[in-house]
Amino acid sequence: MARVSTLLATTLGAVLAISSAVPAFSADYLQRAPSQTYDDTCGKSGVLNRIVNRFSYQVHHVPGLQQVAIQDFSEVHQQRYEPSRDPEMSAVARYYCQATAHLSDGKQRPVWYVVEEGLGYASIGNNVEFCVAGFDRWNVYNGRCRSLK
């Protein structure tokens, strides 16, 4: 039991150290259709930094992916918002977002992502699922990132 708690503490410490060492990215936040509820969730630096970190891990650990990094984001906007409803339907608020990722090779790729409130590690914070066009080699997001659009 002591090994598990030591491993958990070490992992949490490493995650906190890495997340605090990553610089914040600037992003142009575009508002769409004023009839829906919009806030700056899609453009928050914590959300964008999580995408950068997980993308870096992905390109280094999935065979056959080009070794590039996300340098910046632009055209960040919310496509859809699903508020939390009664627990039987969906107790989680979801923000469906899209942006353009500027890669280290000079190319720009669309990125789709979902921010789910309260579904972070141990239900603390938000969960972010993302897909960069052309980098979903194993079709985790249903080819061409369809499940996040």
C-alpha cells in the first residue's frame, strides 16, 4: 500500500512540475453565434497547454508520426456547448472547440477538442480530449477527428 501511495505522490508531483514549467500560449479567441452561451474555456492557457503536452507525448510515442511540436494556436473558437443536465442524461458540461495549430515544421493544422468540466484526474479540474488533423494514426477519434467535431 505504501508503494502505491508513493507512486501516486511521485506521479502527481511530476505532472504538477511539468504543467507549471510550460509557457502559456497566446490565442485569438473568436466568438460565434451570440445566441449560444460562450465563455473563454476554449482559449484558456491551461487547456491549450494540456493539448501541447499531450501532442508532444503522442508524436514521440506513436510510431510513424512526424516529429513536430505545436508552437502556437490561432482562430480558437467554441463550436458548441452542451450544458450539464439532470444526472440521467449528462451531468457533465462539454465545450466543443476548434483551433488552428501552428506546428514547428511551418504547417498549420486544424485541431478539434472537447473540454469536459469536472472530469480531470481524480475528478479535479477538466478533461481535455483533442485531435490534430493528420495525427490520429490509430483512428481513436473515428478518422478525420469526426467524433470531436
